[in-house]
Amino acid sequence: MTHHCRNFAPQPLSRREMLAKCAGGFGAVALAALACERSFGAELIAAHPAPAAIPFASRPPHFSAKAKNVIFLYMDGGPSHVDTFDPKPRLAKENGQPFKMKMEPTQFNSHGATLASPWAFTPRGQCGTPVSALFPLVGARADDLVVVRSMVSDFPEHTTANCFLHTGHGQLGRPSMGAWATYGLGSECDNLPGFVVLNGGLIPPGGSDNFSSGFLPATYQASIFKPQSPPVANINPTESQPRLQQNKLALMRKLDRHSLDRIGHVDAVESAIANYELAFRMQMAVPELTDLSGETAATEALYGLHAKFAPTATFARECLLARRLIERGVRFVELTCPAIGGNDRWDQHGGLKAGHAQNALAVDRPIAGLLTDLKSRGLLDSTLVVWSGEFGRTPFAQGTDGRDHNPFGFSIWLAGGGVRSGTTYGATDEYGYKAIENKVNVHDLHATMLHLLGLDHKRLTYRFGGRDMRLTDVFGKVVTGIVG
Amino acid sequence: MNRNPRHHRLRPAVVLLILVGIGWLSPARARADGSDTEFFEKKIRPLLVESCYECHSSHSKELKGELRLDSAETLKVGGETGPVVTPGSPEKSRLIEAVRYQDPNLQMPPTGRLAGSKIDDLTEWVKRGAPWPEADGHGAVAAADGPAKSKFDLQKRKAAHWAWQPLRSVFPPAVKGEGWPADPLDKFVLSRLEGKGLAPAAAADRRTLIRRAYFDLIGLPPTPEQARQFVADASPDAWAKVVDGLLASPQFGERWARHWLDLVRYAETRGHEFDYDAPSAWQYRDYLIRAFNADVPYNQFVTEHIAGDLLEHPRIDPAGETNESVLATAFWLLGDWVHSPVDIRLDETDRVDNQIDVMGKTFLGLTLGCARCHDHKFDAISTKDYYSLAGFLESSSCRDVHFKWQEHNRQVAERIAAHDRETAANVVKQSLTAARPSLDRMADYLTAAALSIDAVAPGVKPLVDAERVQTRARHDSLDPAQLSFWIEQLKTAGADALHPFHPLALLAKHGQAATPDLAPKLLDSAIAAWKADQARAAAWPKGATIVADYHSPGAQPWIVEDLAFGAGPIRGGDLQLTYANSKANRAAGGAVALALETAAVSSPAGDFPGMLRTPEFTIAAPLVWYRVAGAGEAFIVVDSHRMIAGPLHAGTKQAINAGPNLVWQARDVRAYLGERAHIEFTPDQRSHFLAIAAVIQSESAPPEPSRVDGKLLEAIANSPPQSVAELAKRYQRVACHMADMLAQNHRGDELTPPAATTTALGSPSQPVLAQWLVQNAESLAPSSKSPAAVSDPVAHWLADRAMGRAELVAQIKTSPVALALLDGNGVDEHVLIRGSHKTPGEPAPRRFLEAIAGPSQPAIISGSGRLELARRMTDPNNPFVSRVMVNRIWHHLLGRGIVASVDNFGVLGDAPTNPELLDYLATEFIRDNWSIKRMIRRVALSSTYRMSSRPSERSLEVDPNNTLMQHMPIRRLESEAIRDSILQISGRLERRQFGPSVEVHLTSFMDGRGKPASGPLDGDGRRSIYLKVRRNFLSPMMMAFDEPLPYSTVGRRTVSNLPAQALILLNDPLVVEQAGRWALAVLADKTATPRERIAKMYETAFARLPSDIERTDAEDFLQQQGEQLGLAPAARASDPRVWADLCHVLLNVKEFIYIN
């Protein structure tokens, strides 16, 4: 029972063969994925023939696309764009002076003076995209990135902005973008869930609802892998010997068979039976996934697996796991940041210099390592990597040495997966306060991410509460300027 | 009260509308030399085409904001918010504002700011009068060929869709198979089947049936005994007995309440960032369980949800303790709450949106939320309908209601109040009676006192020679001690121009007492000073407005929670037991005082909890002023935001520490100018005394009220006395009259001028002399040589009274609290254009949906009007409420609603598969007094419900989705039923009902802000409905088996299939633990053989006996496991580990989580 992932299993078994093998001849039955038949968007049903044995069986995209998978690097708390990817010399010139633009209400409403960035920017890579000294190693990968400097969000508070970034809606309850992607495309992996969150320690405000399937079937909710053993709930058998569980499963199959004979063959029940096969495979696949003993020392060093700064090592492990998940065909992987004692995520309302330096230190090497590794393995083209916080930070100070939330303009970057790498897109004003050129709303980002995956965000719908719901609600426009 | 458009930023836009109307009266003309045309064609038209027409022209795929910029006409008409150009005035033109990116909410084009030169061009164009070339002038034509703006026609929509049509009275159709129907409803089903040439499935066997009914009605499996009893019962009503027994079971309410919780997004925390508690939310859950068990008629149930706080006769539980009705209103309040929102009003509109969304889907099966930004795209619901409902909510606020023993406590409160009144009156009567001899000689005392004070220079204390006092007293046959007292009074009065005795003291001071003729000038000046003070008190700051005026009873809605503030303000001049600030004082029965000003006063002895709230008002001044005394808290609830935590809005809560006298206290509210608010006053928990006389909005301080006694002023000023003696007599007359009134249980307003002249905007008078009398009665008693001797009898009497009072106080019962609505004054919302609070449109007066209750509903006269709303909703002519509920019952019992989309009866919902049946059931439901239990009973006793789940071959061909109900569908159990079954089977189920929830068990995978302490793994064995639902820490097991996220109405759960389900049943510690527990129960019967044990296990888990092969397989397994564990063959049949494994397998057999 090894991994069966198409990305690196040269000649995968056919599903039927595999099921036959796994289930001792039992599982080769036609199964409906879901009991909630009508809930499926009509279009998806038409476009996608009845899914096969696993609930998140792979489904073709709306159109062909380069990106097959997504790694979403979630920078919890809102990194400051004017200190990372959006240089603003004017801030240095007017440092300490009253801020000249009209200031909107913010979370703390304690507006200070114009605040220069403590970090220098230098052109990086062939393309010369300026990156601040906070990201020396990611900066070296500048040619892989498209930096979007004109992001805007609708919300200035963490939870609402978070939720908006994850689900396209400011209140909890809607499906996460990973759930949408998995709903649209299924997964290429049949022994792991299609949507995995690698929890580095910081669960974003709003909790696991950020990763939920909302009104989509629970099938599409994220499985949260923790940096602990076991990484997934209930993955380890409780029996003292493997044989004891196998005996149980064998009896279960027999008894299931008998009761099916009594009540008749019902799709939903047969699906539930097949589900045990997947669960059983997951029991094998997850330990294999998290066992990093096969990785070379060079790879470990590349990611910073043994970095002295513990949060770097934590995030390095997440990034390496992300690559391994992608290799196994998992559709959507999200990484949350490691907790850094004394510093509240990227949320530096005060102590900007120390806080941002530590947060950047935790992720710089692992991310650069991930990009390098993906590229050298030929996986970057088919993997869309997105780096984003829920908003940016104000170019003026909060107090004297912090920055408040700023949803009016901030920077994110994307790499791989068919983006126009080595470029920047959009611009903020000369203070970096508000996006003024080629604004990209969170809905536009979602539309673009789906587009890169070969999904038309307007056609990816699910009927709920009387509406055909979308990740992008009634908004969203594909940002063609960042598509390669 | 209509809400004014808030947000000052937008006010110009409103003004603009008017200005623009004028502006267009003189249409812009192109300059004769054609330079305008050239400018337009060269600069403006290309710019518009390039940057605007994608969204604002006849060729737009989707026209945004209803705005077209492609002809002179459409430019003139403008968009949703009216014209966007004011010819000649770029500064007043929204178009220019938008391209300049001045307003973060209006930035065009949205993708990025235009180049500066282009903005300049547009500005220049508008400055020139926005000329549009004549050649293009066929504006009307151009407008007509624009994108067909499908006009919202409510009546047409209503006529076109089945759900709006009234209930039809239908008769059961004739059927061929007459033997089959057990209830008329079966004929509707059978008729459809026969129409397709289908026969209904055979009846299910008894064991299948009883398991089905147990889960459907109480959510638990039958015990082997219960199943056997039914199988053995040969009586014709055996089935009815089972159903009736289940309906009468206390577990019935637990099962059906859980269904209901799905509809109202029930949770016990607020979600958002820190997942704050909603501490008493579970009281609503208990309410539901009791209500379903009591079979409260559904129309009553709905009314309680909408307006249970407003019922004249609320539903009280049989024990006479609990006001059930008010508890239902909590459903409105169970949503997410955001703390510290930057845009507080946006947060309100989102919260209200969730409330309307949940209310619409739950009760009406309508997606009202879709009409927030535009008229509903499909259904007969206008944006105005939506916002007319928003007003009901904005007219109501949230409170912790004391819902138990309300009537009992009200009666006790009345008795305590009467006791206090009587005590106060008696104390005053006794002390004034004792003082009477002195009062009867008051003129003599005053005159003598005046003569005893030398005329001295102002500012120097007059020396009073003790000997002279003695002499004077002897001379006038006065009590020297009393005379000293009066002299002291005059000394005090001399220094205080507003003291009631000041005029006399003034004369005395100037030596006028010694001369017979009064100096009219001096008296005039004293009177003038008093009048001037009255004028000062009446001079109010410019622009001051009243929010609440408790000076004048009835001038504002009296909005209170519980009994602390009684039934209304305490009037100036009323006697009361003092604002007792200490427990000792209360124990002694209190001292008596006389209130100077009318004010809302919290229960003087702190006997009852409670809160006073003002009406809603729009914040229009930078400061709000309270006239308060005592201690407590004032909470300015702005835009109904009450989740106060985090950096913003902490200032809306303010402590009051004002001391015993009423003073003005200010609160800075400039951050909320333009917002709607009300203020809630809560007395301090320890001192319990808080008085509120008025709440004012004013930029500067309001004046203190005048301390002049109006009655006294009248008595002196109307015909001014001519001598000191005469003035003294005048005092005596007035004082004796007042003493008479005080001793005769007076009414407060007899001591002050009529109430009409006493308002928060001017207090010309206070009963100062009466207060003086009450305060000084003891000193006036003649034998004051020995004060203790006088006060002793009073003290004794008071102590007796205190005991009587303590007995009354002991009868007070302390009620728990629950979330509920509190009705305020009526507030109408505006239509918010495109759903944005920044673009308020026309007012939307409160009413129910036009398509149901008509366009001309009676206006709401007082309060929020929710009771009227409830009446209109539950009117039998509204077809939605009854249809939606019977459809839900059908859905839960038969696996699929007649309308499959149970929360959406609109155009995008599913059509009813059997509309006649739906109308029949709805009609019967109403006719049967909206009884939910009797409707469930009918369905459960029907032949339709009793069918087997095995379809016929033909049915699978003709109707693969079983829409005709040819057979019973196989259904997976809900998460709660799965967990509850496991607990029951293992013997762990704790049947105790109600009460606070058990904390959710946290696994190491549950993390985040606001993380609570973990609850026990097995939830103390309580049924799942008693597990706490924490929004940010939902139970993984419940979620895996599709318990819905608590954010909107989910009447039909998804049934998903995911590996986590299998992993939970295989490896979760709870499941493994319970399997072990079950095994011990199985082995407890030492005499049973393994075969018998296996048989009983099957009965316990599946309500049936195993087949031979099943039993043999199980027996083989026991051997196999035993062998694997290295047990001797003889030991295998008794080893708990082996049996625990078999138990575990049975919990994993799919039949365990499916009902057929």
C-alpha cells in the first residue's frame, strides 16, 4: 500500500484495479460521490461524468491550464507592503512629518506621523523587481514572482478580512477557496484529502471556519495537518497490532455485505463502504507523507529544516510537506505561519522593526527553498504559489513604531502555475497608502487563481439557499495582466 | 421616528440631487464656435469609451449602478443615486469626485485612477457645462436601445409563481387501491403512483418500522425490549401506541429542537476573532425542547419568535414560573457578533442582514436576503420589502431578560413599594406632628431670630450672643433651643440667595427686622434674584435637543428591563425612603427624603435588577449629557453594536459615579455623529441607586435647574408683605400648609407647579421648602433638648417596619437571565441603494412583504410593531408559514420535502412534487390548530410512512429519484443521532435534560484565539443537543457528519461522504471507549451464551436479530481476535477485549448509521 499519486507514479493502476487490490475484490462497485444529488451545480454534473470511487475524484477543468495545484502561503496578520515589496522613497523623505493624505479610520485610530521603512530595497533577479532586505532569499527568486502591488480588500479587521481572503465573503460560513478548487477539480490523489492546511501554529482569527467547506459538502473541507505526530486526527489505528484492525475490517466487510443483501444496494451506503477503503489507505499514506527520512541533506538545508531559529525550522517543514503533498497530487495546500513568541503574527501595531524582522526570518528561507525545489523538480509550472496577507499596513505610524491595518492598497505575489513571472503589476500612490493603478480586489485574485487552474469563476457554482453561489459572489474579474 | 441619512460625507450627495435638478433646467448649450464639440470629440468621448463604457453604456454586458454615460439624455438621468454631473460645477459632480478618487467608496474607474491629464479634461468638460454635441442629441432613442432593464413587477412575479398563490382547499383524489390508504394523505401519494402505473412498496417489517420511528421521533434507537414488545403486540393499534408513546416522550423535544436549531444558526459563542461567549443562549435551546414537547401551536410558536416579548398574555409554564414567550425572541440574536468594527454601521447592516436572511428562510421559505442590494432577481420581493423588515429590528434592542417569576416579583415589588410609601408617609407624619407646635409659632420664631441677628457688613459672620437669645426667648415665650435652631437657619439662608428663607435673612441682615416697615427694595431684589435664577435655568444652549426626559412622565417611551426602575419616574415632591447607599441604612428601614426633581430612580433598596433605556436617536451633537445621581453604567449603544472589546468603541460604556444629587455628566460622542443610538442605564450592583432625570444632546453644558421653590415664590411675590412680621407669617402659612399636605399623604405635584411646565428644557421650580420641612422635622420637635428621646419611638417603629419589609424582600425570587429582544420606539430604515449604508435612498416604513400582506398595510403606531408583523405572518391567508412547516415535517419523516428545497419556495427553489398534497397538509395543519405533534402523528400512521425501503424494479426505471414516494428512502443518521446512539448502546447515555451546555471536547487539532477549556471526551454522556456549539471550535465529529455551520438557515443538511467519517468511527477515542463500555454491558449477563449475546447486540444496534451467517461470522471473528491476542480458546468467549472489538465492528457496520 504505497502512494498512488499520478504525479510521480509512472503507471498508475486503474481505479478499478486499485480498488480491487485494496478491497480484496470488494470495492469495484459503481458509487455516487454524494448523497445530495441535486445540490450539485447543474453545470458541473453535465460537465463532469459521475465521479468514480472516491469522493473527490479528479474532474477535468473548464479549459486547459498550466496550474494543477495551489500552495497558498498565508501571511497572517497583514505584512507591510511598504516594507517588503512596494518601495516608497517619499516615506523616507517625509519621515516623522505629518502624513499628507487624508487618513481613513483604522482599527486603532491612533494615527501617527509618516513612517519610513527601516529596510532598504534593492532590485533583485534579472527582472530587477525591488525587494526589501527583509526577504534576501525570496528576493533572489524575483524572476519567479509576479508582484501585485495594487491589492485591495473590503475589510480592515483581521477576522473579516481573513474570511474575505479565504472565502470571498466577510462573514464566516462560506466555503474556503481550497474547498472551491477541490469541488471544481477534485483531487489527483486517492489516499489523501484534496485540500490540506498545514498548520504552523497560528490559526487565523475566525478559526478553522476559514478552511471550511461552508455549504459545499463536507468532503471539500480542509484536513488540517498539525506539526505533531500524528498530524491528522484519528489517523493512527488504536489496535495494538495491525492484524487486529485488519480482522475488524474484514468482518466489517462481511457484515456490510450481509446487510446490503437485506436492504438492497444503495449508492450512498456503498459509497460509505468505499470510504473506509480510502480511510484505510490514509492510515498508510499520512505517516509515509510525514516521514522525511528519505529527503537529502541538501534538500533539508535548502528549506532550512535545521535552522537555529525554531520558527524557521517549523515553516521549513511545512514547506517541504507542501511539496510532498503536491507531488502526491493534493489539489490545494495552505500553510499558516509559525507562532513567534512575543510577536503577534505580522500584525505589528508597534515594534515594527523587530516584529517584521522575525516574521520574515521565519519564512524567507523556507519559501525560497520551496520555490527552488519545485522548480528543480519541474513542479513549479504546474503549481501556483500565492503569498498573501489579509491586508497591508499603513504608511503612517501607529504610535511611533507600528503600523495599523490598511486594506486600501497592499502587495502580494504569485509564482509558478502560468503567471507572468519576473514582473510587477499595479501600483499604489506615492505613499503606498491606496492602490491607484490596476486595482486588484480579493474577488479578482480569486477569479484569477481559478482561471489559472482552468476554472471559469462564473461557471463554478453551487446551488444553495436559492442562489447559484460562487467563490467570487457576483464580483471578480480575471486579472489578465498577471497571467503569462 | 424616521432615521435621517447619516454619514455626513453623503449629505452633499443628497443636496446635490436637488441642485442638479435645478442645474439641468437650463440645458448646456454647445458653444457657437464649435470648440466644445471639438473638445468633446477629441478628449472626452474617447476617454468615456475607453474607460467607462464597459460598465456604463448600452453595450455594457452588465450595466453598473444603473448609470449610462453614452448620451446627453442618459447623462442627465444619471444612475441609482441620481445625476452624476452638475453642469458647470465639477466640485458638485459625483463623476469628478469618483475619478479623483476622493471617496474611498466611490472610485472610478475601479481598476485604477485615470492619468492626471484625463481627470483635468473631464473637470474642464464639466466646468464648460458638460456639453454634448447636437448630432448625438437623440438621447431618448439612445436610451431605448440600451440593455433591456427588466423592470421589477411585483404583481406579475407574484402571479407567475406557485408559492404566492393562496392555499387551495383540496379533496383527496379517488384511488383504485382503496385498501392501501390509512390516512387521506395516502390517497394523494397513491393517486400519483397509480398515474404512473406504479404500486407502493410493501409495508416495512415491524423491526424496520420501529427503528425508523424511534430515530425520526426521538433521535434514539429502540432498546431490544421496546422492539420486542412491538413485534409481539397483536392489537390493532399497536403501531399507534408506539407513535403516541414517542410523541409523549421527553426525548421528542430534544430531537425536534435540534432540527430547529439548524434553522436559526444556533451557537453559544459569537465567532469572529475571539469567539466570545453568548452566555445564556442555551436558555433558547431549552425553550425549544419544552415548546416542542408541549406542542405549542405553530402559529403561537412563530408569534413568540417574532414578538414573544410583546404579548399581552405571554405563555407561562404550567408551574407559573417561566415566561416562555419572551425566550423565543433570542433566535434573532444568535448570529455572529463582531467586536471593534471600524465601520460600525456597516457591521449593523451585516448583522441585520443575517437576521432577515434567517427569518425569511426559516418561517417563509424565502430568500429575503437576496433583496438587500437590488429587487430580488427572481422572486416577488422588493428592496423596499427588505428594508421595511430591517426597521423592525432597528426598533428593537437586545437585553438579558429576567424571565422567571415575573408576575410574582411584580406583585412583591408593588407590595414593597406600597410598604415604602406608607413607611415614608408615616415617618413624615409622625415627625411633622411632633414638630407642629413649633411650626404653629414659626412666625414668632422667625421674627425673633431675625431680631437676634445684628446687622453686619456682608461677609462677616454675625455674632449671636447666647444670653441675648435666652432673653429674647423668655420675652417671647419661645423655646431657646428652638430659637437657636432658627437663628442657625437664617445664618445659612443669609449666605445662600436661593435658600427659601433668604429674603427674610436678607432683611434681618440689613437690620430691617428692627424697623416696622419693610424695605420693599430689599425684598424686591431677593424676589428678582429668584426669578433671575429661574430664567437662568430656562435658558438652554442653542441647538440642545432632548433624547429622554424623565422629568415629565409620559413624555417619552418608558423602556425598561425588569423592575429596578419601577413603573415610571418618581415625581419631584414625592416622599421616598432615601437613596440608601448603605446596607445598614436599608436594614434600618431607610431614612425619608423628598425628591426635588422628577427622575427615573432605580429601586431605592436595590431589591430588583434592571435597566432603563432611552429611545433611539440620531447623534447630532458632539456631546451627550445625562442628568444623573448615584452609581452605575451608561452604555451608548451605537447602531445596535454591543460587542464592546478591542481598541475601538470602548468609550461607549461609561461609569457613573455622581453622588447623591442629580448632576449633569457629559459624554463625548463626536466619533459617532450621524449614527443612530440609544443609551442603556444600569444601576451599580452594590449601591443599587441610580437616578436619571434627562438625557440631552448639546454642544455646551445645560443649566442646572433652579433651586427656587415656586410655591413659596408665588406666596411672597404675588402680594409682597409689608413687614418682617408679615413676611414671617407668610412663611408660617405656606409651611403649615405644606406640612399638612405632607402629613396627609400628599401628591408630589401639589408641592410643585403643574407638571406641564416642568421639562428637561426648563425646571422653574423645586419643592425646596417641603424638602426643608422633611429634613428638619426632627429638629423642630419641641423637646429637642433630648434628641434621642424623640427619635426613639420613631426608630422603634421603623425597626418594626424594617422587619415587615425584610419579609417582603425575602419573597423576591432571583430569576436567571436569557437573551431576548426589548422593544424600543419605532425606527424606519431607508432603502440602502445597492445595499450600501453610504447611499441611503427613500424611507422604507415598517411593514410585512407587499406580495403577501398587500401594498397598503396599516401603519405601525407604537413601538417596533413586531407583534403586528407576527400577526400578519401567521394570518392563515399567508400561504407560506403553514406550507413551509408541514413541508419541513414531511422532509424530516420522509427524507425529502414535497418541496425539496425546504428553505426556498422561490423561483430558484424546487417545485412541489405533489402540490395538492402540500396544500392539503397545510390546510389540515391550520384546521388542527397548528399542532405539530398531531401532524407528525398523521404522517407516521400513514401507509406512506410505513412503506419498506425496497423499490420496485419499475419504480427505479420510471422514477429513479423517487419523487413520487414509491418507497421509503434510505437515510443516513445525523451526527447527533449517531453519537447519541453510541452512548445509548454503551449504556453511557445520561438522560438528564436541560441546563447549561457541556463544553466541547477539544482535540489537539482544535486551536485558535478564544480557545476554551476542553470538555470531557464523552460530553458527560449528555445528548448531543446539550454539547456547547462554539462557533470557532465546532466538534470535529459533529462537523464530519454534516452538522451545519451556524451562520444561516439549513433546513436540509448535506449528506457527505468523507474519510474523516470512517476514521472517526474506526479510531476516535470516544468510539473506542464506548465500544469497550458496551462490551462490559454485554458480558454482564454471565449466563448468556455467545450466540445469545450476539443476538442481543444485533437487536441493540440494529433493532433486529442477526441472520445465521451474520452470527457465524461474528463468532468466527471472536475466535480469530482471541487467537491473535494469544488467548486460550476457552477464554476467548469471556474476554472483554474480544467483545469490545466485536462491538466496535458493529458500530462501523453501515447499517448502524443508516435507517431504512
